[in-house]
Amino acid sequence: MRWPTRGRGFRPIRLRHLRHGCWFLILVLLGPTRTTVRADDPDNCLLCHQYRGLGRYVADDDALHLYYTNPDYHRRVLGAHARIACTDCHERSEVNVIPHRDVSPVDCTRACHLSDISGVARQFDHANVARMLESSAHAREQLAPLEFTGGPLLERGQSLCLYCHDEPLYRMPESLRPLAEHLDVHTLDRCDVCHKQQIPTDSAFYFKHIASRLQHARAPLEMTQTCAVCHSDPRVLERTGLSDAVASFLHSFHGKAALLGDSSTADCLGCHVAAGENAHLMLGQDDPQSAVHATRVADSCRSTACHPGADRNIGAAAVHLDLATERGTLEFWVAVGFIILTVVTFGPSLMFVVLELFQLVIGRQHRGAHEMEQLAKVVLAHPEGRRRLTRFTINQRVQHWILAVLFALLALTGFPLKFADQAWAQWLIDFFGGLRIARHIHHTAGVALVVGFFAHVLYVLWALRQRMRARQTDGSRTGPVAAVLGLPMLIRPRDLYRAGQLMLYLVGLRKSPPVFGRFTVKEKLEYTGVAWGTILLGVTGALLWGEQISSRFLSGRVLNIALIAHTYEAFLAVIHVGILHICSVTLNPHVFPLSLATVTGQTPVAELAGQHSEQVAEVARELGIAGPEGH
């Protein structure tokens, strides 16, 4: 007795073969109790192939071949092949004996037979699809010579269709998912009223097939991974001269949304195949009939599934924007400008914070520091002095915490898109209930931030008016320009001079630090940065959110620039506020873990004496309290 094996002819039967035979006999005896022979499985292939782990090791391939088939795929009609017999694709002469003979690769264009509930068999094949492919960018002459970095992806003779197709399950639209999940393959009562006997039809099969085909067969990320098989492989790109379109797509807004599980975002087919057109007739971007040709790409963007109200200008917005390969463009220089701005502003700010914390750690004190701290205590003990040294009013404290909450929400809901490939980004999006809800929170917080900014502007104007009225009461007239220049948060030339003095002190080139009033130069710079950032983020965010309106007045390239500016400015804001500001106001031993000035308005004595000594000395002088010499 001999045992056939693939590629090695025959060899004597071994003890393990007898064990295999015993197990097979058990499967044959027990199989009918587990699986009922179905019309779509006339050869009862599931008798064996329904068992997990069914397979064998092939020495020639040095691989383990698994032959398990999920029986639920057929029972619950989970895919398009659920009504096709196995021998419609596999040669009957090769599989009708056990063990099977060597099985030839499946030809996807081979004719098969679909049997409906009435028992009528209809012949079907994919030959027309093969003919369409020959007229597309994916013709056989393009696919057949492909060489991949990891070696051949298909075995010799396998259908080239397998580069893109496996056997995906039916993907139901969200609105029909509950019905599909509870649908029994034999019953769909509403349809079966007519289609069970009068016009026999497998209603469950057609329901799942048609409903699934109302959308793409794969989720956007799965579709992107399918295209990446060729369009991200280095050897394929080298041969074809194409760029890594998948990598640039994943850097785009749509690609990052796909990484975070958004099933509604545009994918490769969403742009490269126009609505209602055939994916097998996909053409290159230079073909006038292509959905991504310069004359037609805007129509793809303006489809009802994407940006239905947008103008044709939106077609100039780049989905595959790759700044590394597009040097010299306006988008490239905008990105470079923001990088330079980040380095120029973040570097000195970081140095100030680190050096100040270092001074506190080593306990360095300048001459007169102890006397100024004693003076601050005396002034705070005076009722009027305590009121005058209150650095933040209730109104200002409320504005500060509203800003803090909105900033945190915007960062937590926005930055996952920036780092969509990181595990923590997906965790954050899931925490907020999914990308759709996170977007709503981001947009709402953005609108609230802009509204708060305008409210703060009104507050500043009101404060100016109060200041001018107070000056008039005192008998001194102050014009609007002088009143604006007198705003406490306005950066003046002497502030920049004092910033230089502070740096000299921190590096040991000056014996004593400069004195500051109610606000230090660092606080003024942070305030100016928040104002500038709110304006820029508000404008660019509005352009991106309202792209259907903004595209009517502006070129799509403006959206490219808006996206770059929005991303880099958000990053700049987070590193300044989220790192420098929070570290400097929490790690400072004088205020750790939080400055009470943002809660009660009262600044700790050590901080008053160290950073706001000019204000302390001025209040003491006005109240007639003797202070240290020189203040």
C-alpha cells in the first residue's frame, strides 16, 4: 500500500499514516452528525474541511498548508461564494479521491454554477472581468512581470486576481447590520411571503449580496493594505517608476482617519473609481477617462459620499501630498517656515525653563532676595496691599480655566490624527467613543475657543474703557493709543531687554536678576502666543471644516496650506503650553503642585518676591511701606 505525497511520488506507508487513517475514519463516522449536506456543498467537502487544524506539512515548500474552511461561511451566507460548490472552482478529478491528488491553481475566470432555491443552476464566470482588466492600468502585461521584495506572492499558475482579491465576508451597511446579524439563512419572512413558493428565490442570499455591494467590499484601511501589496513594495516602485502612493495617502487626513477605524472616509477606490464606474476599468491619472485625471478629479471629490457641496476648486487639494518629494512648492516652504518658527521659539523658551528650574534646585539666591521676601509678607499683611497684589481677578481666573479645558479637549481629540499610527491614538479615539464623536468634540471645542477669544477681546476693550475713565477722573487725559500701549500684557522693548538680562543671570554672567512687574516677559510671550495661535488655528480650522464653502472662493491648494499650518501650529501650541508652561508652573517648588494664583488669585510669597519684585516694591511705595534699598 502506498501513500501519495505532493512532489515526491510515493513512499512506504508509516505508522503515522495509520494514525491519520484512523482519525479520518472517525471523521467520516462522526461527520454527518456535525454537518448537514447542503445544496451548495453537493460533494460534502465540509465533512472534513470544517475541522480547524486540518492541514499538512509540505517539505518541498517548507511550509504548513492549512485546509480549514469555516462552515459558517456557507451556513450563514457570509460571502459571495457561499452558494458555489467547491468543484465549481477545483477540478473534480483532483479532489474526488481521498487523499486528494495535487490540486491545480484555481482559475478565477472558470465557469461555475449558481443554484438558487428553486434548484435551477445558472452558469456564471468572470471572463468579462478579465477582458475589462486588459483595458485598465492593471492589465496582465503590467501585473505578470511584477517582482516583489519578499519574493513571489503567488504560486506558479495562480490567478493574478489574487493580488487584490481574497474571499472577504459580506460587509453590511451600518443601518442594516442588526438585521444581517440576526438573519437566518433560510428565513426572511417579509420577502418569503412571495419568494418562498410562488417565485422561489434565496432571499437571504440576495439580501446580503445586494446590501453588501451598496458599499465597498472592504473597509478603507483594508483597501489601503490591499493596494499597498504593490504600490508600497520597493522593487515594484523601482520597476514602475511610481512613488509610494500608499505612504503619502496614510499621511493625509483621509489616510489617518482610515488608520483610526473610520469606515466612511475616502479610500483608494473612492478616488480612483468614479461613482458607479467599474473598479476593474481603473485607469492611470494621465488617461483623460481616469477618475483622477486633472479634468475629472474634482468630480470624484464632489461626489455625494464625500464633499457634495464643494466647488471644482477642491480638486487642487492634494491627497498624496509628500513634502519630502515636493521641494520648492509653496506648501514645502510653509512647512519649513513653521519648523524654523518652532525651533526659534521653543529653543530659547526651553532654555529659560530649564535654567530657572536648575536655579531653584541648587538654591541660588541673589543679594536682596531675603529682604524682598520679607517686604512681600509685610505688604500682603496690609488689607489694601493684599488686594493690590492679587494678580488675577475672578473673571480672569474663569477665562484661564475655560481656556485650559478647551485646549485639553482640542489636543486630545486632534493629536490622534497627527499620530494615527500609534496605539495610544486609537485608545484615545475609542475613549471618546469613536472618530465621529471625537470630531464633533473637536469642532465644538474649536468654536468655543474662537467665541472665547472674541469674548476676551471685548473684555480687553472694556478694560481699556475703564482705564481711560479712571484717568479722566484723576484729571489726566489718556488717548486710545496711549491706553493700548499701557495694557499690562503688551510686550515692550524694555521687556525684551530684561529677557536678555535674565538669560545673563541664569548662565552666571550677572549677579542679580532683572525685576518684573505684575507679569514677566515669559508670561507676556505666552499670552501673545495663545492669541496668535487661536487666530491661526481658528481660521485654518474653519477653512478645513467648511471646505465645501471655502472651496467656492479659494483654490484647493489653500486647503493644503491650511492643513499644514493647522497641524504645525497645533504642535507648536502643545509643546509650548503642554510642556513648557505646565512644567514651569507645576514643577516650580514655590508653587508645586499648582499656583494658587489661578485659583484664589493670590500668588505665593516666594514667587512674588522672586519674579514680581517690581510690583511688590511699587505697591509698598504707594502704601508708604518701607522696603529694601533699591526697590
